[in-house]
Amino acid sequence: MSESEGEAKRDSDQAVGRREPLLDRLRRVWRNSIRWKIVAALVAVSVVPMLITSQIAASVVSATYTDNVQSWLFQIGRFFLASVKRGGEEIGLAMGAPEMLHRVDRIAAKVRSGEQLPPPGPKQAAFMGALGFDLLTLREPDGRLIYSNLPVDRLERLPFEQGTEVYLYRGGGKVLMMTGHERTVETSTGPVHVFAGAFLDASFIQDIETIGSLDMTLYYPIGGTYRQVYSSSSKTVGAAPSAEVLAELADLPRGSYLEQDGIDQGASIGILLPVRNGAKLVGVVACALDVDLDGAPIAGSNRLLWIIFVTGMGLAVVAGIALSSLVTRRVERLAKGVSAVAAGDFTQEMPVEGHDELDRLMIAFNAMSAQLQDYRQLQARLRRKERFATLGEVAAGFAHEVRNPLGIIKTTAELVGRKPDLTEADRRRLGYVADEVRRIDQLIRDFLVFARPAQRTSTVTAASLLERVLGLCGDEIARRGVALDVKDASGGALLTVDLDQMAQAFLNLVLNALDAMGEGGGSLFIEIAPPKAGNLSFLFRDTGPGIPPALLERIFDPFMTTKAHGTGLGLATVFAIVEGHGGWIEARNLEGGGALFELTLPVATPASQEPAP
């Protein structure tokens, strides 16, 4: 496929992706994500309980709100009745003021003397207003009216709550209810019956007017029919109570009220408060709060239901997302680890944060990964061991076949070299032949030692073995300017080894590390780890360039070397010696640079513990 055709195909695929229907896209997300399945499951199981809870909560809150408003309206009604009573008492106190008594005496004297009184003016209105009076009347002891600041057709006291003076005023075409007080006053011209009162109108209780949504009305029976005699607003709050309602009010215990929802259009909460004179119902106070419950965010049951439900479901979604993130984050991490193991990376290790099911799965994964890594290392050791065994057999046969011709060549060269007629050049050439034969013979001997090393074992401490090796190469380490750091955590553990062979293996590892770091110095760290599972490990770590990754798996193979002048048998000999002692050796590169060789040997058993010679 050409480059232009590939670009056209990609553009076509992108166009198809853009044209993917929303429903198909949602299905794909649903199939590929466990997170949204968890969220959907949590939301699904939360719907019914949340609806029930929301309904109960909305009903409780709405009922509590209504009860509180009705209780508040009851207190407002009682406050109104108390204000009526207190208004009469305050008028009674004001009538005893010296200024009031002086004015009553002067009016009575003028009227009784036949003097014509001027009509009430602003000064008199200001005086009356200062005392809280709307009406002032004077009567003779026989009941004859001799003075009134307002036209009075009839003024009669009405039965009301005990201790409350309420009067019905008729005059000037008006019928109004008022509170007041009447008393007989001794004047300079004789006793006179004085009445002072204040109308129950909108100005009577100004504090109630400040509550714009509150409507309060007083109904009183006039002529056998309950009529509105007071209202805190300009409108009428519903019709007068019916006979059935009046009967219910009459039977209410003291301190109670009658719920009257929707007294007027727009007024959603209201009560009827009975006014009694003793045990007799003499009036009704209607209190209503002009609010729209459907628009109130708290009191409206339906709206509150949906507010609680939507809020609860929103919290459920948030909780579901948080919970799913907590779960899927760990699942995704585990999936990545599994993919890495499937790709051959057995070093994966999952963090364990607790003791739940996922943590147990993480522990099982870590155990599996560690076992696979051990299995891979075991396989590598077995393959290497098989390879070495095969090489040993080949080496033995090869050495036998090669050493015989080498012996003939060596003997022949020595015999020829004894002839007296040889020139100096010929003798020099024969010397070269002898030297090369000896070198090949030594190489074969080394190879035979590597292939089938014989052992003379003895029991030594791990620390003394390492000390012996460092004594051999200490001068070379100092000459190269390499910093040596040794850590012994063996605790005096014993090893049963061939001292010469194991010293050679350790020496090869140290010299190999020195060669890797070169003449520029560096650091060599040697650590004896604590015994574990019957084995003891020696760790040799350098700060060199490390092992080329391509050679890491074959670093212990014979004739494998990274040096310009090397036989490639050094590390192979180390491997053969360690394997011959029942141990193993591994090499790996470090993240910060350098190489690490870990040599592991079995700890000596009591039966094998013999003192070193």
C-alpha cells in the first residue's frame, strides 16, 4: 500500500469514528470499562432507597415547617389579643394623668355652664394622639352624653376575654371595634362618667404591618352574624367562619388552634384562634401567612422531594466514581503487571495497601511473579549446567585428542633443536614452536580444570574466605585507586569449600570488576548477606559501565569475553567452581550503573563441618 493510500485509509477510519452514533459509543464505553458498570450498579441500587428516604425526609421537613409556621401564627394571634388587652390598660393609666384630669374638669365645667365648646382642632388631636386616644366621651351620671370629640350614635361594651375591655363604636356611618377604658371622675362641677378608647384599625399594631405576608383578621358576632371588625391589611382574609368551624372552635381546649390551610387564594398556611369570654366563644382571630408553598424550596414537599432525591443521587454518582476509581486503579495496575509478565518481565511487583480481596490478589500475583522469576533463573541455570556438562565431555575428548599431537610436536621440536648445524634463526623459530605448544598445553589444562574441577574441601567461615581473597588482591585494588567497601552480615556462617578453587573464583570476580572500572578508579562493594534458607550470598558490586545487554545471558559461557585480550574462561571457571560446590551465580546490571554479581553457596551442615587444614 502506498503512502497516499495509507493516509486515505486513516482519514476514512477517522471519518467513520466521527460518524459513530452516540448510542454505539456508549455501548463501547460500557463494554470496555468496569468503572461505569460499578457506578451504574451503585446508582441502580440507590434509586429506590433514595426515593423512599427523600419522600420521608420531604414529608418530615414540610410537616415540621408547617407546624413551626402555625405555632408562630398562634403566637402572633395571642400577641394581638394581648395587645388589645394591654391597650385598654394603658388607656386606663393615661386617664389618671393630671393633664387628662384637668382637661376633663375644664370640659365638664364649660359644658355644664352652658358655654359653647369650639370644634376639635389640631391641638386637641395632637393631645389625644399623644395619649393614644381616638375617642373621648363624657356622660352625666344618668348616662346622658355631654361631650364627644367624634360623632357617637352608639357605644357598647362587648363581651371579650377576661380582663380585656372591647367596645363596639357606631357613628358617622361607621361600625368599628375599639379598646378602651371607662371610669367616673370627680370634677369641680360634680362627678362625670369618662370613656377613652382607641380604634382597632391598621394603625393599632404597627409591628404587624411590617410583616407584608401576614394577614390577621378579627371576627366578632354582630347581630348574630360573625363579621370582620379588624384586619391587619386592606383585604379581607377569607369569609367568616362557618357554623361547623365555629362549633369546632368552641370545643377546642385552651391554648389550641384550628388549622385552616388555604384561607385565601395564595395563602397556604393559616390558623383560626378562638376568643373566649369564660367558656363562651365570643370571637375568632384568623392568622394566615401569604406564601406560595409550591415555590418555597423548603416547605414545598414535591420540590423538596426532588431536591433531596437529585442531591442524593448526585452524591451516589460521586461516591460511585470515587469507589470505582479506587477499584479500577488497582485493577488497571494489576492488568499492566499481568501484561508485562506475559511479555516476559517477571520482575513486576504490585504494591499491597491493605488486606482486602484485591490486596490478596496482589499478593498472589507477586508470589506468582517471584516463582516465575525463580523458575526462569532455574531454567537458565539448568541450561547453563547442561551446556557446561556437554562442554566438559567435549573438552575431555578434545584435550585427549589434542595433547597427543602436541606432545609429538613438542618432542620433535626439542630433537630438531639439538642438531648442531642449525642456524640461530632456525633455533629461534623452534623456540617459538615450543613456547606456543606450552601455551596451548596450559590452555588445555585450564580448560580441563574448568570442565572437571577436582575438589579438596574444608570448612571455613565466610568472612575468613573473603579476607584471604582480599589479602591477595589488596595491593592491586589500592594501586588502581578503587575505594573498597566490605560489609559482613554472615554472623560467622560456615562454608564447606575447596579453598583454592573458591579463592580463585572470588579473585576472578574482583579482578573482573577492577578491569571493568579501568585505571580511573571507582568503587567496589562486597557484601556477605545474612544466611537465608540454608544458603549464603556474596554480592560483588562495581561502578563500571555494566554488562552489555546482548551478552548478559551468555556472560558465563566459555570463551565469552568483553576484553580485547582475554581467553573468556575467567567467569566460566567461576561458574564451574560455584556449580561444583552446589551453588549458583547470577549477574545483572544496576539501575544507577555498574554490574552486580551474586554468588550463592550452601551453608555447611553439621556433618560436613571439618576444620580447615
